[in-house]
Amino acid sequence: MRVLVTGGAGFIGSFLTERLVEMGFDVVVIDNLSSGDLGRLGNVIDRIRFVKDDLKSPSNPDVFRDVDTVFHLAANPEVRVSVTEPRVHFDENVLATFNVLELVRKYGVKTVVYASSSTVYGDAKIIPTPEDHPIQPISVYGAAKAAGEVMCGTYVRLYGINCVILRYANIVGPRLRHGVIYDLLMKLRKNSSELEVLGDGTQEKSYLYITDTINATLMAWEHAVKNGVGVYTYNVGNQDSISVRDIVGIVIRASGFNPRIIYKPATPDGRGWPGDVKRMLLSIDRIIREVGWRPGMSSREAIELTARSLIKELGVSND
């Protein structure tokens, strides 16, 4: 079976690509390398077909030919950027998704796995948040992901494409180059005596380790392929959450530094930036019940393991 991974040189995409290769699939990767890095694919680069292309205006559409499944992970992952540069997220997260779906339709691809986000819920009224909760994003990033979900569902109904929509929580692990852990470590590398933290530290969210994420992705895909054409929407997160203050403590202890901590809330209620969801915890009852997946480690364990990995990768340590 031939599968295609968009954004396959990115954080999640590279781990997914490695696993698919290990499973024996013929894997094609598309990435424009704007935030992706071929170094992430070093273990499998000689066993895949890599195509450098920009899905905002694809120049190699034939790579979709004879593909059975497209894992669409290509996107700009920076939620903060969507506040100041909303056009970036329209182009990279909405336009690119439309172009992928059109190529899927044109070349008769059977299944699409779409990487969505917990941000589609915005400030959820129900915690843990189930999949049938109203979608009310408070960031352009979340709105762009929600638009992609709607388009995927429409292509299922119009063209009989099978679609898996995965609403990821905060995914962490080695190779991560965005988000709170990376941000804190880069600040410590620059100035180990003072650490600026976005928000008042009371923000609380769910974090999922990358290996758990890949397991969920593949199990949900296999379930959908087995059960036939439809829209399969699943939250993919943890069963617990952790505060930014606790994350700061974990990162500081792991790095060995003792900086003065400065919290900088961007809104009266202590968010890190306008559009930042203050509290996020997804209900994963549906994916447990229908797919049989559950996370192998807690949010705290995922943060601790990621902090240790990134400290080594980035060379940020007082030891």
C-alpha cells in the first residue's frame, strides 16, 4: 500500500513517517521545508520518496497518483502567529487543505487522515470536552482547522472519500520546535538568570507524548479503513492536564538553572496571548470505546520526558 504524508518532515509527520516505513508501507513525503527539517527523516530518508513542494500551489500533483491514504499534517503550527498574521494560517492551513482534497478527489485516493486541533473548541463550556461540543474557535488557527474539518466532511458526502479527523491536544516529544517547552528552553539558553513566561501561569492544558500520538493516529486510521466510508472524528489527548507553572518548574529542574521567573499575562484573565485557550482537557471516551486506544503516559510524564530530550538536543543545561 502506498501512503502519502504531507508535512512529513515536521514534528508529528516525521515520527509518523518512520512508523509507516517500519510497518512496510511505500511512503511518499511532501514538505516545503518552511518549518520542516529533512534531518528529522535521517533514519528513513533512503527508504521513502521525498518531494519538496508547496501545497499552497502544488507543482507535483502526480505524486498523489496510486496513493491509498493521505495523512494531511502539513500546516503552520504556531497559534500565536495566527493572531498577528491571520493570512498565513488561511494560506497554509485552509488553502493547502483544499488543494490536498482536490488532488485526493482527482486521483481517487480512498482515505484522508486530517490533523485537526483541540483549538477548534475555543473556550469549551464542558471539561473534559467531547467531540459533539460546539465548535467556537477563538484563534484564526482554530478557525482554519475547523474550516478544514468542514471541507473534509463535504468531500466525504460529495465524493465518497473516507476521512479521519483527529483533534490533537498539545503534542510533545523529541524534535519539537514550537510550544511552551521549546519556548522556555530557548529563553533559558539566551539568558539563564531570568525567564519570561507568557501568561500568568495558571493556564492548564493536556499534553500527549508523540509515541502515544502516532499509536492513536494509526489505530484510528485502521479502524476507519475497516469500517468503510464516513467521517470519523476523534479527540486525541490525555486523561489529565498540567498547568504552565508546573511546566516551568519541570523545565527549570531539568535544566539545572535557577532563574528569576517573570509572568507576563497578555489579557486580564491571564492568557499568554489573545486567542490562547486558558484551559483545555479533551474527553477521549470515544476513541477509547470505538478504537481501543488510550495514552500510555500522563501529561506530566510527557512533559518531563520531552524536557529532558530537548535539553540534550538544544544544548540547554547548567550541568
